[in-house]
Amino acid sequence: MTIVINMRDGLDERKIKVAGRLIIEGKLVAFPTETVYGLGADALNEKAVRRIFEAKGRPADNPLIVHIAEFDDLKKLAREIPEEAKILAEKFWPGPLTLVLPKRDEVPLVTTGGLDTVAVRMPAHPIALALIRASTPIAAPSANISGKPSPTLAEHVVDDFYGRIEAIIDGGPTWVGVESTVIDLSSERPTLLRPGGLPLEEIEKVIGTVEIHPAVKGKAVDLARAPGMKYRHYSPNAPVIVVEGPREKVREKIEELVAEYRSKGYRVGVMATEEFEADEFFYLGKTVEDVARNLFRALRELDRRGVDVIIAEGVEERGLGLAVMNRLRKASGYRIIRA
Ligand code: TXA
Ligand code: MG
């Protein structure tokens, strides 16, 4: 049985206590963060963490992020805390930034997918922080079945996990919409493993140039250090096609594609930052922040409306645009059309 705990109107300490107790007992509790919903369990409880992998259908070598509520919790998880980690944490936590550091023995290998590093972040959501404070550091991947778009509404979690986890805290829509930026600080030079809700430009202002892992921009390449990158990701049932290029040309190309697919009898969905004529349309908003916030919701929603193909407008790869394009390209399985 799954209990849905309504906290849409804000934090409720009495309900948080109940949910915190479930975590301590080794149960699975989905909860909102500012980025996406997470599927949480006690990060130091092997058995509980194993259930996360089972529930998601997640490959055992794809490590989880451990969520903390105080900087001091980091000392219980990481063996070494380099200067850059202190600087970044000071500046951006709580927030959509995950740091990969050498792990302590206390952190089970199940949690870290067998790696000797641990990914840690302090989420900027009052419900997430309260839940951690009421329990323990919480391991939580995005609360979606492996391969599906990440959940930005409790309804998405209900769709994927109702009846299969103990509780879902409904805190309303998440506001960043893409997952946290992952920076590896365990090796020689700071390296971006996943672009996300904190723009790379912001990070570089503070610690200087960050290397970009080769898998971030293009197709998956090698992947011992970033195992998450080699799997199919973010995909709705309908195939996704991304159209990239200069704005005017993109418009023309999308119109062309809509006409082409419709003539073949497909029901066509379009997600874009301006209106299009199609069988189904999802408006992503104006700014790149809007697009990030609406991206996963659009993919799930167009699927729900039963389209046969989704055509998505690309955005510029600046600021949050880097994360948006990373997710969109993966969602499309790299079906990219350049206008
Ligand atoms: O915003 C977020 O990060 C959300 C919310 C719930 O906090 N969580 C999330 O978790 O997106 P997940 O499991 O969907 O993605 C975690 C990413 C994966 O790409 C994984 O490979 C990487 O972080 N990761 C975790 N631990 C790692 C480690 N020790 N070394 C390298 N990459 C790691
Ligand atoms: Mg995920």
C-alpha cells in the first residue's frame, strides 16, 4: 500500500515525522526537491537502498545521490573534503548541485553503485530538508521508472510507483525541473558529469574552469566515472525528434515535419516556446528557465494525450540550456534534426 501525504499547502511537521519514521524503518518514501521528485531511502541501509534499485528497475552500477540537510552531514559520508567542495557548498547549497567525493566506508557500495566515491547534495526544498532532518541522509534517485522522464509532479510518481512504495509526499510542482548539476571533485580536476539545474557558468565563476566529461555533449562514450550516462534516459513512449538550429529555420523545419508525419497518418505532438499547429501542442514557456521547468512534464503529458511522435524545439546551450539540451537529446535517443 502507498500512502499519499498531501503537503501542497506547505510543510507539516506532524506528517514529516511520520514520513521520517518510515525512512528510519527502511521504507521507500518519494519526496519533492526543487529539481525533481526523489525516491528516497536511508542511504546507509543497504537493504532499503537495494529496494530503490528494484522499484526503479535501475541497473545496480548506476550510483545514487545522497541528500543531506547540514554541511556537517558531509563529513559522515566523504573521506576527504577538498577546498573546492567547501567553496561550492558554501555558495550553492542548499541547491541543485551534486558533488562527487571519495566515500567513507560507512557508505554502502550498493548506494554508490560499487564506486569508491559518493555523490552528495543538499536540496533547496523545505519538505526535503525537513524529511532528512527527521530521519537520516537519504539516498534518492529521480522517482521515475528507469528510462522514463523524471517526475516534476507527485502525479508522475503516482503513475510510476503507486502500490510499490510506502509513501509519496505531494509537495506540488518542483520549480527547477531538471536534475542537479553533478561535479566530480574526486579526481585531478573538477569535472562536469551531468549538466543540471545550476548553470556551469555559475560554478566556473567560483572555482574556475571545469572540465566537461566527453559524454555530456554527445552520445555516451566510455563510462566508468559516470555510469548514469550509458543508459537510455528520459524517454516517453512516443519517439521524440529534436529540431536544433537558428530560430526562424527551426520554425520552418518543425512545420515541415508536422506536415510530413501527419500525411503519414501519425498523431503529432509539438513542444515549443511558440505556438504551432499540430494534433497536440505543449507550450514550454518563454525563458530557458521555463523550458527547464516544463520539459519533463511536456514529455509525459504529450504521451498521455496519445501522440505517435513528439517534435521538440531545441534551445541554445547556454545557462540552463545545456541541461535542457542534454535531456532532450537523450530523450530522443539522439534523433536530432538540424534546421
Ligand atoms: O536533482 C537531482 O539530482 C535528483 C533529485 C532527486 O535530487 N536526483 C537525481 O538522481 O537526478 P539520479 O539518480 O536520477 O541521477 C544521479 C546521477 C546519475 O547520473 C549518476 O550516475 C550520478 O548522479 N552519480 C551518482 N553517484 C555518482 C558517483 N559516485 N560518481 C559519478 N556519478 C555519480
Ligand atoms: Mg534519474
